[in-house]
Amino acid sequence: MQHLNVGLIGGGFMGKAHSLAYAAMPMFFWPAPALPVRHTIAEATDELAAEAARRFGFERSTSDWRSVVNDPDIHVVDIATPNHLHAEIAIAAAQAGKHIISEKPLARTAQEAKQMYEAVTAAGVVNMVAFNYRRTPAIALAKKFIEEGAIGRILSFRGTYLQDWSANPDSPLSWRFQKSIAGSGALGDIATHVIDIARYLVGEFGSVNAMMQTWIPERPLQTGGADSLGTARGGQGPRGAVDVDDQVMTMIRFENGAIGSVEATRNGYGRNNYITFEIHGTEGSLVFNYERRDELQVCFASDGDDRRGFRTIYTGPAHPNGGALWPIPALGIGYGETKIIEAHDFFSAIANGTEVRPNFADGYKTALIDDAIVQSAETGEWVEVPGIE
Ligand code: NAI
Ligand code: SOE
């Protein structure tokens, strides 16, 4: 079994999730496609890096991500930093011939995403963007039903991603509220997950008509680089300007004729990780809510008029990736499992020399959709989403 050395850059929330996935992947998927070795972790300072290495089980640590990218012993570069560093790190890693997984959104703009896509294409390395939610077994099951034709031709997709961690005006001005670092707000941070799910389940976006809104224009300045996701509150100290959106809503015309909508907010009190979709087809409907992520609700026209209504399928060993997870349906799929499946699929692609989706082309396509949404919100017009050049 091949050992592949990972260089992980960024030891915050996603540094934790990816480290867990590398440790746990072979325990779930055995024989593993390859064994991820937690070789080096890079953080913003030497102290943070050393602490992250101890905590997440890495052999070495550094505050210089370039030394990781250029280390001949490293096979895989994992980018788990704030968004402004994704492009620079990914392009350097591709030029050094490393396989790359990057957190989402792939980049701050479509222009940046294009450069990343071109760099990995030229280098011929395996590349993946970490839209992990599509690996939730219930979402993969929805994909299977759609591909089997179980709900017929798709008519409409209605998707949401609603959270409330930043609804409090005292939650700090972390990097997620700064355009120079994040690129955009709720759009890039969370709407992109639903856009990825919509592309996965329905197909390519043709055009969009969107609104974007900033509800809290100033937030307390934050010291330190990591985002506490609202759990640390600022007091009466100085505040700085928010220059990204808190909320986005868009209508969608898909290329295949389906219509739909995506909305996302980080100010929806009572909603936590409320990723939902409802899909109507000519032969049935599918409904999903991540806060009940073991479940897929289905209604098939063939059920007959006298029993028409939604029933709940609890995902388990009979469903996509279920065999590798837990032996009984509804034992509980967690966020960690989506990252473990993601790690499995990424390392399988490296071991087998194949492609994995979503890849940088998908990340670039999503960035083109994001740019079209921003343009539409500014002009009030429908905006066509360009294809990949
Ligand atoms: P975070 O703020 O918790 O952690 C980011 C870490 O990067 C911090 O510890 C920071 O010190 C470190 N960092 C900053 N500059 C660095 C540098 N030059 N070299 C090395 N490390 C550096 O952020 P979080 O939540 O982990 O987000 C990271 C990325 O993951 C973002 O792109 C975000 O959009 C994405 N994300 C994806 C999620 C998913 O479900 N797929 C969930 C959460 C975040
Ligand atoms: C904050 O909105 C956040 O951590 C996002 O950055 C992630 O992508 C999402 O999965 C969870 O919430």
C-alpha cells in the first residue's frame, strides 16, 4: 500500500477536519487506496504550527508554506487557509508537481480560479476542491435516483444554506467579512456549497438573476488570524467596515431547461447548518435537510394517488459510501464522515491515476457563477454564466 506524504497548510477549523479525515480514512475504507501520512503542517507562525503539529499528529511544522510546497518528500498539498492564499499556494504547488486539494471557494474571483485551473491542467496533477457536502450519503443517493430516472425530468431546484453564527452585530470582523481576504461573504462562503450541489444534481447554470445584501455594515475589529465563527464577541472597542454580503438570493435558469433558486444567509436566527434542497421532477420529488443528514425524503408519482406523500429513507450500508461507514442505517452520519469520504475519493484518484470531482474545473465553474451573481445583483439584470475558456 502506497504511503503519500501530506503537507497541510492552515491548522484552523478545516485543518482539524482534514487531519481527522487523514487519520480515519483507512479505518473506514479498508484496504485504503493509499495511506495518507501527516508529514508537515504549516501555520501562520512557528508557535501555531508547532501546536497544530502536536494536536493534529503531524511529524513536522513550519511557518513557511513555500517550504512545504517545494519539499521533494511531499506528495500532496492540502490548502486549508483563508481564501486569499488559495491561488498563490495552489499555483506554486502545481508548478512543483504536487497533487492538490483546496478548500472552497476555490478562489476569490473567477479570474483567480482560472489561473489555478490552468496551473493544475498544465502540471497534470490530481486536483480537487473541497465541496464535501455532495458526499453526504443522502445527497449521493439523490444523485443515484436522478441518474436512474426515478423522478423523471427535473423541473425545479430550490436550495438554501442558512446559518446564524454572524447574526449578532458583536461577532467580530474576521477574515470572512473582508473582501480582500474572502472575496465575497455568504455567496462564496456558503451559497457555493449549494451551487455545487445544484450543479451535481441538476446540471450547468445558464443564467442567474440575483440580490445581495449586507445587513451589518460594521463589526468589532479582531485580533488574531483564525475565525472563531462568532463564538468570540467583540465589546465596545473599535469597529471596522464589512465589505461583503451577509445574504444572497438568486434565481437560476439551468441549461437543461430546469429552473431554480439558491439563497444563503449567515444572519438567519435559529438556522445553523441549514443546507436544504427540494427537487421536483416529472415523476417525483426529493427533499434533503443537512440538519437531518441521515435522511432523504422521496415521493414518487408511481406510488399511486391513494398513497401520495413523502416517505423517509434513512441512509446506511445500502447507500453510496454507506458500506464503508456504519453497519446500521441512522446510526448517524456526521460532518467528519463527509470529509473522510472526500479524502478516500481524492487518494483513490491519486493511487489510480484518475480524475476526481469536484475538481478545479468545477471550482472555476462555480466561481464563474459567483461572478455572474455579483454582476446581476449590481445591475438587476439576468446575467449569462460563461463556459470555461
Ligand atoms: P480558520 O480561520 O479556522 O483557519 C485558517 C487558518 O489558516 C488559521 O489557523 C490561520 O492562522 C491559518 N493561516 C493564515 N495564514 C496562513 C499562512 N500564511 N500559512 C499557514 N497558515 C495560515 O478558517 P477555516 O474555517 O479553517 O477556513 C479555511 C478554509 O476552509 C477557507 O477557505 C474556508 O472557506 C474553508 N472552509 C470550508 C469548509 C467546508 O465545509 N468545506 C468549512 C469551513 C471552512
Ligand atoms: C462558515 O459559514 C462555515 O464554516 C463555512 O465556511 C463552511 O464552508 C461551511 O461548511 C460551514 O460554515
